[in-house]
Amino acid sequence: MTEQEYRESSRLNASGLKELYRSPAHFKYWLDNPPEPTPAMEFGTAVHMAILQPDKFYKTYMYIDDAQICAEIGGAKPRATSKYKLWKADLMMANPGFKIIDAEDFKRVEDITSAVNAHSLAGPLIRERGEVELSIEWEYPNFATPMKSRLDKLTYSGVIVDIKTCNDARPTAFARDIWNYLYHIQAAVYQQAVASIDGLLAKFVFIAIEKEPPYAVAVYTLDESTMALGVSEVDRLVGEYEYCTALGVWPAYREEMRTIALPSWASATLTEVI
């Protein structure tokens, strides 16, 4: 299955569950109004391809050195001018089939790839034989809900490898990313997707890569309690999806008066100030 075919499939996936986690209303809006990829997302896509499919990366991406044209145009924002846009459009027409990124980002992608390949744990995982960009269509066991998952890599030894670019790959910082971006839910979904193929519980591994020099790399697995939380949340969210689908109702937050308080960390900070 190509990435385009995967995206066009109406099956529920981990991204949809993350939207549903906020509220069914947010999920329904996301479903009806697919967001455009942000520059950060496009950069992440290039990084994934360079690491997992280097041959495809160099056939898909090319960089542009626009220093000369920017110098000729001058001004504070030469890339915003019509002359620059025309120059870039001509360049794209002359190189059909390529995605063009600037030279600095292209170099960053190559440096990040080198850092991952040189890492004593991440490098062997990337080089290990397996399937990359693997799409799986499956049914959620408790509800028979049609699901889909697209894994970065599944090694033939049974390891799910997931690449994440981040600002800080230290354990405390990446743990916050896991919570903020609901990576534990994604991990649980991917494990169940693989289990639908062979009935086995695959090991899930994050390769966390910092987006700025020196492009530090860390490799993590989730502890049992975090993975268990992910599994229970997936079960709850799929049930909520089935319920909302059956009723055709997609509510947002509870419509009732509730008492709210400062978070615990804020209360501790306030005490220190006093």
C-alpha cells in the first residue's frame, strides 16, 4: 500500500485516536478538515525517508542553493517576492518529480541520518532486515473496528522501530513528549496491529533524535505501566468512537459547571514565592 492509498483509507488509526482523546468533536472536525502538512511535519517526513529509505530520499528530494538569487533580489524577505517564487517555479518545472528543500535543511537531514547510523543502538536497528513504511489493515479485536497502521519499520526479529525528531532527547524531556503527543497510545495501536498478523506482542522502540546540532540520539522502550495505560486508553477510545459513530453525535467537552484549580506544580511554585 502506498502512502497515498493509506491516507485515503477511511479506517481509524493512531492519529485519529489522538484527536479523539481531546474530544469526539475535535476528531470529527479533523476528519472532515484534513490539516495541511506543516513545515515541521514535512521536515520530519524527509528525515524518516532519509533514514529508512536513503535511495528513495535522493530520488525524491533535491536542494536548492538560493543564495545568489536572494542576493540579487535583496531586501529583508527576498523569498517572499514574486521574482523569487517565479524562479523557484521554473526550477521545479525543470526537475519534475522532485520535492525541493533548501540547502540548509538538506544538510540537516543528512547530518541527522549520519548521527542515527553512527549510534551504537539506533544504527543496528536501522540496518537490521525488515519492512519499512509498512501499512497494516486490521480489525480492533474488542469491537471489530476497521483499523489501519503505518509503521516506520518492523524488523524480521519482531521489533517495531519508530523514529521521532524532538527538541530534547533526554529521558525527562522525551517523557514529556510521550505524554504531550500521546506516543504511548500510538505504541499500543502499533503493537496490536502487528499482533493481528502473527498473534505475537512485538517490542516497541523509539529512536529519538534532536533536530539541532549535535543531533543527539537516544533509544527508548516504554515501561510496563505506560504501555498498559496506552492499551487501556486505546480500548476506551475505540469504544467511544463506536458509540459516537452509532449515534451520529460527536460531543466536545461536558456541558456542566465544574470547579477548576491550578495544577499541582503551580501550587508548589506559589508556595515557594510566598
